[in-house]
Amino acid sequence: MRKVLLFIPLVLFLVLGAIFYLQLGKNTQYMPSALVGEKVPDFTLVSLETDQLVTQEDLPDGPYLINFWGTWCPACHLEHPFLVELADEGVIIIGIDYKDEKNLAQQWLVQKGNPYANVLMDEIGHFGVDMGVTGAPETFVVDRSGMIVYRHQGVINAQNWPVIKGHLK
């Protein structure tokens, strides 16, 4: 019995080694979303600009992006100028001001420009949880039928935009 117990660490080492070996070469940045292939979840949020209640029924008909951002987010500062360029090119972006303060968000948009067709406030983060957001910035591509077809974690920039744009149909 003692000899069997001596082999347990070896067996555990081999099992863990096999698991780690199988993970080599996988894209560690890819994070699937349970919502890909699903409609945008039901929500009621307040518009930053008008203080009116907005629901998923008020979202655009055509393809668009839903971008979660916050003034507290350093990466959002990097991403913002590129979003302004995209908006100037006609890309429709719905901004979700995520876990932020209204006055800070308003100042941000005045100073940096507003690339968003509409900015909705998710001060507590409930909609972010429903969307599976793990942090900001995070962007979802929604197609003409209102289905989420792609999720991008992190900054949108010129390097990754072609992939995201390919889903924007």
C-alpha cells in the first residue's frame, strides 16, 4: 500500500503536465461569450444626454457596436480616438458608460468628442453583468437582426478593426 501512495505525486504530475501541454498554442486572449448568437438582453437604462429611459427596442435596426467604457478606464482613453474615427466613417456605436459618474462621462465626451449614437448609463453594472462584461473596454457586434455576433475584449484599434469589421454586416 505504501508503494502505491508513492506513485500518487507522479500520476498527478503527469496529469497536470498533459493538461498544460494541451493548452500550448491556444489563443489566451480569446474569451468566448455565451451571448454570441443571442439577442441583446432586455434592459432599461438612462440616456446620458436626454435622461430618458432607453430599452433594447430603442437600439438601431442596422448593424452596430455596443461599446462598454468608463472615464476610470486607462485603456478606454487609448481606444477613444479610434472610435471617433469609426463614427466619422459612419459606424454606429452605442456607448455604455460602465460603472461611472454622469458628470465625469459628460465632461469626457465634451473634451474628447462623442463617437456614440447614444450613450447609456450603466452606473451599477447590471447590464454589463447581463452582457458578460469582464472589464472595459469591451465591445459587442450586433447584426441587422439584433443578434450578438462577436465580442471583443480590450482596445479597438487599426490592427484588430478588420476582424471586428468583418462581423459588422
